Amino acid sequence: MSEPFTLAVDAMGGDQAPDMVVEGLAIAAERHPGARFLLVGDEARLQPLVADCKRAQACCLVRHAPDVIANDAKVSAALRMRGASMRVAIDAVAAGHAQGVVSAGNTGALLALSKFVIKTLPGIDRPAMAAIMPSARGDVVMLDLGANLACDPRNLVEFALLGDMFARTVLGLTAPTIGLLNVGSEELKGHDQIRDAADILRRSHIACQFHGFVEGHDIAAGTTDIVITDGFTGNVALKTGEGALKLVNDLLRQIFASSLSSKLGYFLARSGLDQMKVWLDPRRYNGAVFLGLNGVVVKSHGGTDAEGFAHAVDVAVDMVTHRFNERLREGIGRLGGVLAQSGAGKPGLTPAISR
């Protein structure tokens, strides 16, 4: 997509909003000169911030929204807040005024509002939250990360299709490999749902990409390009990984500050450690996507800074410019026949939203 496009941005979502959001958009605008941003939030707070940033002035249009959905707000309350910045931004996508939305606000509210306003694509039972994670062999796509706590075989197979298209679009892979997260790699391991999902995938049009079952250690090893799981397991794995990275970072800091020889060792290894720091920087992987919706919806981490928010915008830009949803519709049609033949054509369990 070479023509200009617009992303709606919830300017009031995030711990450091709206300053962080405006600064992040200024960074993103340098990388994406064709992007325009509909900045939604308190006009009295946003206009001075935009006026002080020349790059933001050139790419941002402010739309007033008087209310903010708090991080601890219940989904039922968020659905009633029609004047909230998040809701107005999502409405802009539904109305065709923007091609996607980015928010660092309440995750449960963002998913619920997106499903209610934008709705899911025909043929998709539930949207899934996907994100990119680091591994020993490069970037890995993992989903679901918390949108659906309980899943049936149909959901897991749909997630595999969504992940395949996401990896092709964002990572540029031509035939990404797919693994189902399980308690073991043997075919008899795991519960019925995951074994049934594996059987369906082996008979689908992406069967040649299906690696089989993978275990927890395979995520960081990069055994497959895509890791599929239910939202409960995925959310636990994600936060365990984040905690492990923080622990390693804290231990290295303590070790290199513990003695004169350790400080000298840090000085000698500094260039390599700086490269590792950049590679494992969580801001580089900021931007989880709700796949399967009738529009692009990207969730930024609420505690990120301007650089991290700019990376979330990068993800949204990739989804829009590579026409992710248009390409996904083609894959859904091919998958529908496989699901029908397997008896998994009916929607499964009632979705549970992770907060």
C-alpha cells in the first residue's frame, strides 16, 4: 500500500500517556512518512503536546474524547463508555476513517470493544492475541497470549492459520513452521483438544508447515517459527519469559558491579553485552495484535516508553500496508472445508477474556 493511510491512536491509554504516545508517534512518523494518525483523547491536553512537536503536527489530527477507560475498569463498564478515547478510536476504524487502532490501555476492554464494534472476520470463531518473541534462531510468533483462556480444537486450528498469515506478513517468512505447545513432543501426550487439533492440522492445506508438538523450552530455542496454545498457557508462558529476562538482566548487573575484576570483565565484554541488550530489549517486541478481527487492532504494553510505543505502531503499519486481513480472508475459505470435514466446524467454548 503506497498511498497514505490512517491509524487511530488511543492517546490516553498507558502509564505515561499522553506524552509518551505523542512522542512515540513522532518517532514512528520518521519511519513511516505515509502514515497519518487520528489522535483521540482530551483535546486540551493533546493540542499543546502536538504543537510542541513539528513532526507530530505534520501527521496527527486530534479528535476529542472526554473520558478514559481506567486500567482496572471492568469490561462491562468499558462497553458503556461511548465517549472514552479507546472507544472513539475503535469507532473510527468501524466507520472507515482509519485502517487500524493502537492502544496501550486496558487489554480486556480493548478486546471486548473491538469484538463488539469491529467484530470478527467471517469464518473466525474467536480473535487471538499474538506477539513476537525472541529466540535463539530469530523472532518467534506466539498465540494466544490471553484472549481465550479455554480453547477447543477448532480454535487452536484457527490460531495456526492466523499465526501463519501473521508470520508471513510481519516477519516476511514464506513458509513458517508451526508447533502446538504441549507437555511433551510425543503424539500421545496432552489432552484430547490438542491432539484433535494436531490431527486436523495434519490434513489441512498448511500440513507441510506443521512440525507437531513442541514443549516450553522450544519457545526460546526457536524450534518453530510459530507456537500455538490456549490463552491461559500462553499468558503464563509470556509472563514467565518476561520475568526470566528481567532476572538475567538483574543478575548480570549485580555480577559486573560486585568487584573490580568483574567491572574490568564488563568493560572487555561491553560491546557484546550492548548487542545482547538491544536484541533482548522488550521495547523491540512491543505490540501484540488481536488477530481475526475485521480491522487491525494492536495492543501496546501499558508501561512502555515512546520508543516502545513506536514499535507497536510499526506492527500496525505492517499489518495495514501488507493488507493482512485481505490475505487472511483467502486462507479462511480454504480452512473452512477442512474444519467441516473434521467435524470441528461448530464454534466451541464460550470465550473468557484475560484482564
